[in-house]
Amino acid sequence: MKFFVWLNDQQQGPFEEEIIRKMLSEKQIEQDTLVCPEGGDLDWISIKELFFQESLPESFLHTLSVEEISSNQFNDDCKLIIRLNSGTELKVKAIRLFDEIELAKLNSKKAKAMEMLKGISTGISAWGSIECVLAASVAIGAVESILSASTASSGTHLLKEALQAEKQLRKEGVLFPVSKIQYVDTSMPGLWRAFARKSKVAMAFVHNGDDFISVRTDNDSIYSIRWSAVESNFYSKSVI
């Protein structure tokens, strides 16, 4: 997710979140500086409101453990109502999110691997879920058969590592009640954010960035939904 920054009386960017945080640490901008997500689906909002836990609503400050979140003992009647292009309507009570730090490591590994394989035809374009693209490691096998350069071979090794890391990340995803997810009422999964304790440390969990979201509905069914097939969504605190 990238953001525009309002700086020196003009819009600048877009910048990745890590760049914005670096700009903050170097005092190029302040927490009150306004930012806007690329795509324009949200109004301008201050950095502290968007990124920092101390500015979250009261309900976000009482961080539960991953085990407590995973126990699925929430009956707060909060739902995200999703209507698909097909006309199907789902009442979603939980959404699977992923450890932000581990996701960042995975994305870094992906980027480095693709840079190493630059100029080599892999059949891989823009990838969100590499588990789908590299099913049964067919693409990797095809690339390995024509590789000779050590850099390219290292890139293939990183692809293998990324595939395993993605599988592990998906296994460790946490189904958060929608009431515990920040900005769940927006139509931008990239902004969704929740917090839970892992080993007594509060960790951030986010959407993994691909076109699918994994959800639990009010009848406890698990679905994987293609977000581009969603016609509309809205957040409700009292669905009967």
C-alpha cells in the first residue's frame, strides 16, 4: 500500500509505508502530516491516526493474545456485509490477517528473487499468491532446467524459500473478528489492521496484499473471496 503525503503545500509521492516511517524518524515530516492512500478511496488523514496504536480507538488498546483471538469466542453482532457481483450476500464475522513482520520478510524475499531472475522467462508476472503461481513448483523446475549463472540459481533458491514461507504464513494467519479490525469499513483491504499479542508482544496483522480474502461467515463457514468480485461492502454493528 502506498500513500501520498501533503508536504510543502503540495501532494508528493506516493510512498511506501516504510518510507513514510523513515521520513518521520528523520523529522522530514511529523505525525500530524496528512496522508492519503493511493487510489483516493479515503480522505486525507493524519499519519498518527493511520499508523500509530496510541491513536486507535479504546477497543484496540486492550490487545488480546493470538490464542484468545483464535478461540472464536466473540458474539458482538458486528458483521461486514459483503455483496458479490453475482448477487450473493455474505455476513462476515471474521477475516484472516497475517503477521505484518513475517509478511514484510516474505515480500522482501520475493522482490530479491525476481531481481536475481531478471531477464529469465519464468512465466511469473505480478504475483500475490505465489502458492497458486508456483503450484507443484512447475515454474521453478522449468527455470532450473535452463539456468547456469550462479545469480539466477540463487534466485531460484529464494523462490523455493518464498514458496515455503508463504505456505507457512497462510497456516499461521489469524481470523480476527471484524470488530477488532481497524478500517474494516473501507473497501481497501490493504488498510485493514488488527493487533494481537504473540509471546507477550503486541504485533500488527494485515491483509497479505493479493486479490483474495479469507473470511468466516455468521454460519461459521470459511470462504475465500476474490475482492475484485465484490460489488459493495458495509460494516454493521447490529445484524440480526
